[in-house]
Amino acid sequence: MKILVLGSAAGGGFPQWNCNCTNCAGVRNGTLNAKPRTQSSIAVSANGSDWVLINASPDILSQLRANPVLQPARAIRDTGIAAVMVMDAQIDHITGLLMLREGKKKLNLYCTDSVWDDLNHGLPLAKVLSHYCGVEHHEITGLSADHTRFAPIEVPGIAGIRFHPLPLKSKAPPYSPHRANPQPGDNNGLLIENLETGKTLFYAPGLGEIEPHVSDAMLKADCVLVDGTVWTGDEMITLGLTQKTAADMGHLQLSGPGGMIEVLDSVGQRRKVLIHINNTNPILNEDSAERGQLAKHGIEVSYDGMEITL
């Protein structure tokens, strides 16, 4: 099973188009040892030809150009994307669906009922796509009585991989009809299983709280690919960019008590990788003290084009 990181940045990418913070200015003018990044998305395949796209970034077209493996060119119009699975209805995870509108058949889209509701009423991309390729909605169902997991999914045409979705505590988008009334399934993670080897990857680009079932999923995984949005909870407030903390935005900060570094330390020996990294995060600077701290804890920082094989 191959996991391809198409985009590793948070919403806005890196550098962000209108940002002149130290990181963005430095990467633009070449004075910062950092890699530009597109907005977060991954693709998963068992055979290297047929892929499930996990989240559809606004940068999907540049990501497809940068990863020709997703264009197998078996016909005059072709794609390696057999299906799309979206973890939430945030702009940076769904806007790319519009860029896939030229498909020859309906877009196979896997999401929970609450995300589907957002795609029809909050930011109605499904209605827009109905005028183009259309959408074949495959509902992520089977929520357990304790609200800790959905039924496993096997995607037709993707042999040898099973997806185990689980609800996470985070925030529904600002335009969601249930922003003020969170629903299980607004934000989700995935345990992705290679049925041949038994190895698994836990993927959660938006983690606001580490609940027991999330810890259990991380402990089951051979590799965790998780939320690395900000270094401190007040990072963007300190820079004068917002009045919202990381928690307000549905993210767990990396540093400090209860932060993601502490969480990852607690899950023992397994591969640990951060994704969904905000443009303000000092870990983007590969020479920073914060990046050095991650290395001491055995934590990697994902980058566009990174490949993980399990």
C-alpha cells in the first residue's frame, strides 16, 4: 500500500498568497530553508494505478501535474482517481471537487451524512457538480452506539485496502448548518488498512481533542499522519492575524502540556508524521529550534510528494 502526500500545508498553502509573515516572506525571497507546500491532501493505492483521493484540495490540479502516477493515460480521457473520500466539508478539503468536473462519469464520493449535508446546503458543491459530471454519493454509515467508529469501507476497484472511518472532535465549517450544533461525522479520521500485510496508517489532518478511541487508533497504526497545524495555541493571535486560538479552530497545538508532541510521545515506537501545517508554524523552517525539537522526539514533517509505503 502506497500513501502519497499530495499537499502538506493547512488552508492557504505555504506561502499563503496574502501573507508576509517571517515564514512566507522568507520562502518567497529564498532566505528561509523551507519547502513551499500546497494545501493538504493524500492519495492511497494498492497497485500504483488506481487511487483513492483523501480530501480534494483547492490545489488539486497542480498536485496532479506534480504526481503523474495519478494520470495512467489508458485512454484519451483518463484518471487514476477511482474515488474521493472527504473527511470534512472545510474549504481546503472540498473545493478541489470542482476541478474534477470534467470526468466522463459521476464522481464517486465517500463522506458522512453531515458532510454531505454541508455539500448540499452549506457550500453546495454537489449541486454545482450536478450540472457537470455529477456525484455518486456513497454514504459513510454504521455509526457505533458509542459514536467512536463507522462501518469499514472497501472501495470498488481498490483491492486490498480497507478504510475504517472514525468521528473526531473538531469544528464544522463556519457555513455549516450545524456549526453551533456539532454532529458525529462533521470531522473524521481514517485508519487505512493494507489487507495483505495487515499494516495500517492513521490519518487525521484536523484533531481538536484526543479522545480514547483516537488514542486506540493511533496505537493500532504502524504510521500516524496527523494534525501539525500550529506550534502554540496562540500562535496566530501573537502575530496579529486572528483572535482565534488553535482550539477555537479545531486544532491541537504541537507544543506544551497536552500538545501533539506529548500525544505522539505517548503512542510508543511507530512512524510519526505531521501534516496540515499552517504557514505561521516555525517547524516549516528546517533550521529552526522547533524543527530540531521534533527530530529529538522522532517526529517527521511531511512535504508535498512524500511517499509512505506500508
